[in-house]
Amino acid sequence: MTVEHLNELLLICSLVLLVAVAAVRLSSRSGLPSLLIYLGIGIAMGQDGVGGVIFDNAELTQLLGYAALVVILAEGGLGTKWKEIKPALPQAAMLSTVGVAVSVGVTAAGAHYLAGLEWRQALLIGAVVSSTDAAAVFSVLRSVPLPSRLTGVLEAESGFNDAPVVILVVAFSTAGPIEHWYVLLGEIALELAIGAAIGLAIGWIGAYGMRHVALPASGLYPIAVMAIAVSAYAAGALAHGSGFLAVYLAAVVLGNAKLPHAPATRGFAEGVGWIGQIGMFVLLGLLVTPHNLLDDIVPALLIGMILTLVARPLSVFSSLLPFRVPWQEKTLLSWAGLRGAVPIVLATIPMVGDVPGSETVFNIVFVLVVVYTLIQGPTLPWLARRLRLGEGEEPADLGIESAPLERLRGHLLSTSIGPTSLMHGVEVGELRMPAGAAVTLVVRDGTSFVPSPTTVLRRGDELLVVATDPVRDAAERRLQAVSQGGKLAGWLGTGAPQQPQEKRGRRREVG
């Protein structure tokens, strides 16, 4: 490649990114998942489109797709709130194991008996499409206000179920007879355990290090956090565990550890995640040859109908039998099993392994994902409203950014008072910050001033709080408590619990 070729490539890539960014606006207005627009860009650039680019390297697509999935899972984990997914972990675990098994079996049986595919092809399709796509789920949930319990289940499921599905697809793609089911179950359990242990360990160690090491530039924190998350994937995969589960769990730990410059880190991860999504979908669009899809449209529609209307509901209802989940929530979870790039990337595994009929599997999966994502994505908000599960948004948490002050062994906390915060109307002295923490500056209407204890806070104010290392967490909890419970937070049983020194002299709770 010459410098001139590099210049042309950079121009094309930048134009594709600009078109893809503009497409996000269209998708947010129409409810159409952005992945379909990105796939369309790739198809338009391909050999059947206006670009005429010939690309058929399935192995390169698989490698770059894996790399993009790692980044997407890391971004999703960093933005996942532990308090939302913690109650949903048992349900998500059942959906990712029992639910996947039911979905694979039912879809494969339908593909074999109704679509006439051979058993290996049917099992491959059943395994490939049984994984919900993290990118699609995270993208749709940003625009659909659902109760936190449902959001937690969907996010955790999309982060967990990639691991067992990858193992199944690799097993079905190997030459020779398929291993016994109990061997596959043992392998899945072992890889999940290894991946979970490595992900949690690296996430905890990384969070501890990031909280106790002051880097010379704030821009280094997002890079370090992403590097820690990616290292969890690599370590998990090299240890013959689930790297996808490892990176997701490590990112969840890091995202909930209240790291310095956390908002900037999440913004950086979101940007990298968008680049991963755009690149992956455009590449998958380049790989597909539209005129080869004609013979596989009918089988794809039939298998997709079996998956969407039979296999997914059966997997959800059977997996959630031990839990008291209302039928409305089960129905929404059944319809919200969105597919996206993950099934298409996984469909390249049998292509790389030269499995007979692998091109048919890829074409069927591609058509299935495009058609049923086009149907499910835009109709999900409507279904949520019909089931009375999407009415009203929950108030957003108070965002606090922390920057370490190494020589002072302290932290500079930055927060703003939102439109629904009960901190509005509270005097600075009524915040009752713990000893070692103080509000040092207030920025109001573009003007900054040093507040007095009687300064009344208003909506839109930005506060700078200096806190020593031992009371940093207590200061954050106090700010959160006042934002949610007002000036009486802690006195009347609202907000976060107080520090021991604040408990002395507290009034008795009023019933």
C-alpha cells in the first residue's frame, strides 16, 4: 500500500463514518435499529452495489468481528448499573443456559423438519440465532424506557449468552460426529466458570489500581480502563475460558467502582463502541452477496418465524418458571430477544471451517436477522406501552465525576443539580457533608463563586467538592442522598445511610 492508497482509504473510511453517524439520527427518529443502516451501507459498497467492492474473506471478517464484539461488550458493561442487574442475575443466568438450550433445540427441529435442512445445518442455525445481540439490545434500550428489572435482565442476558452459544457453534462446526450432550454441558460450564473468575478478578484488581494511582493526564484514564477490560477477554480466552463473559464482567466491575473521570471514561467507551458497531456491520454488509440470498429467503423467513413466535417464547417461559415473573414481562422479554451482528459473525465460523452448507447457513442467518430485526426493533416500544411496561422514565441518577489529587490525598468531585434533583432549595450548610469534605465552588449561569453556608443551591448549579481520601465515598453518598431525599435525607429514613459521626444525635424516625 502506498501513501496515495492510504489517503484514499482514509477518505473513504471517514466518509463512511460520517454517513453512519448521520444515520444514527434517522434510526433514533424512526425506531429502526442502526445496525440495519450500517449493513445497508456495506451492501451498497459491495459487489452488487454502487461501490463494486469485492470482499469474500470470511476469516478476516470473523477476526475483526470478534474484536468489535469485545469492545461492544466492554462498553455495555461499563454502562451497566450493578443495582439494576444484581436482582436479575438468576433470571439472566437461566435465560443464558436453559433458555439457550431450549431455543437451539426448538429452532433446529423446525429447521430440519419444516425447512428441510440437514441436522448439522439445522443445529448450526439454531445455535447461531439463539444468542441475543449486545449491540442491538443496548442500542434499543437507550430509546425504550423500561422498568429497571427488565432492562437488567435483557442487558445481563445479552452479556452472558454469547459464551455458551460460541461453544455450541464451534462444536457443531468441527469435523466428525458431534460430541455427546453431557460433554458439551461440562465444557460450557467449565469455560463459563473460568471466564467469570478471570473477569471478576481482573476487574477488581483494575478498579483498585485505578482508584489508587493518579495518572498525569485525565485522558489516560479511559484508555487504561478499556485496556483492562480488553485484557480480561484475552486472559480468559488464553486460559480456555469464555473471553466474552470475562470482558463483560470486568467492565461491569470497573463501571460500578466509581473510578476517577468516570463520565469521561463512559463517553470514550461509547465512542469506541460505536466505531466497533459501524465497522463490524459495514464489513458484514460487504461480505454478503445479495443475489445469492434469493434461494434462501423462504427458509430464512420460516426459521425466523419459528424462532420468534415459538422458540424464543418457550425459552423465556420455561427458563423463568422458578421465578414469579408476570406474563406481561415474559411476553416483552420474548419479543425483545433482538438479533444483530453476533449471529452473523458466528455464522462465519462454519464458513472458516469449510463445513458443508456453511454458505447456506450464513445466507439464512443474514436474511433472518435483517427481516426480524426490522420487525421487532420498531415495534418494541409499542408492545411495551400495550403491556403497560414502558410508561414514564425513571429519574436519572446524580452524575459525579472524580479527579484524584495525589499530593493532598484527596479528590475533586464535580456534580450538577439536575431538573428533578431535590438538592434544589437546599443551603450549602444543610448538605451536612462529612468532616474532610466541603463545597468549594459553585458555578451558576456561567459565573463561579465561593459559597457560604447559607448559599441556596438551585437547579442547573454545578458544584466542586473537595474530599479527602477516607471520606470520598461518604461525600458521594451524601450528595446522592440529598439529591434523592432533600435536606432531611437520613433524618427521615430517606437517601443513603449516614456516617457514624452523623448518626449521633439523629432524631428518631417518624412513621
